Amino acid sequence: MVLGAGPIGLLGAMGLRAFGFDTFVYSRETAPSRKVALVEAVGARYLSSETTTVDQLAEIAGDAVVVFEAVGASKLAFDAMRVLRGNGVFIFTGVPGRKGHVEMDADTIMHNLVLRNQVVLGSVNASRENFDAAVRALAEFVRLWPGAVRELITGRFPIEEAPKLLTGRPSGIKEVVALEGRP
């Protein structure tokens, strides 16, 4: 299961699918959209948090072996820990903004982590070897879903537009600056 349909969440979904996991992506976007189409193109199922509660997510998706969090929304992430099965792994990759206090049931979380043998880890930085592995994984994603991988980049802009991209509201999945003479 993946929380979030941004670039990292979509790559996480591709990674889980490439390893053969039945994958659900749970995010705010509603269908139809480019992100939902991308999720479906790689063989995952999309559920919108706008129309599906975390409890309904648990009913539909069942207990998750792996939850890959990529939204940085603390409340949603800790609520979604309820769908993690025994011996499951919950991976935090999103970094929350400082929005104040979030209430959570710490006793239940700790109880499940210990008695259900669950693992929680966080990751944001990686070594050179990890980046090399990511390039190999991306090549595998291109082999499996060439169209879907191409759809991840939804805008290419000249260097002169970089300031506007950094300060403006994103309009696609991933927007990049293309340097002259480079694709």
C-alpha cells in the first residue's frame, strides 16, 4: 500500500508492483486524473481519501504487508498504521510540515508494533549505492511500463522559468528544468 500519489508515491507503487505486491495507492486526488491513470497503468488500484476513509481502506485493501508513506501528513500516516498486518513494514518517506499537535493512540501503536512484530522505519537520504540501485529500478519500470514512466514528467521548462517553478503552485506530477541541448 502506498500513501500519496506524488512522484515519490508513484515510484513507490511501481516498486511494489515490480516486486509482485498487490498494491493500493491512497491519496487525496479524485478520478479521473493523470495520477489515477498512472496508478492503474502499473496495475495498482487507486482509492481517494476524499471518498474513502481509512477504515474503509482497511476493509477494501485488507491488512498491508508493506505501507510506503509518501505524503508527509502525520495524522493520515498514523491513522493508516491500523492497516499494517503482523510482521508488516511501515516506511515513512514524507516529511511533515510543522502544523502543530497531532493526536494519536500511542498505546495501540506501541502495542501493535511489539505484539504484532511490526517494523517502522524512516528514510529520506541514500548512499551512492542506493542511487545506483534506483537507476536500475527505474530502468526496470521503463521495461515494465514505458508509457507510465514517461507520464511521470508532466512539464519540461527552460532554465529561465526555474524561479516560477520553485515559487508557483505545481500543475503536474513532476515538472523539470531542461537545460539547453538536454532532453
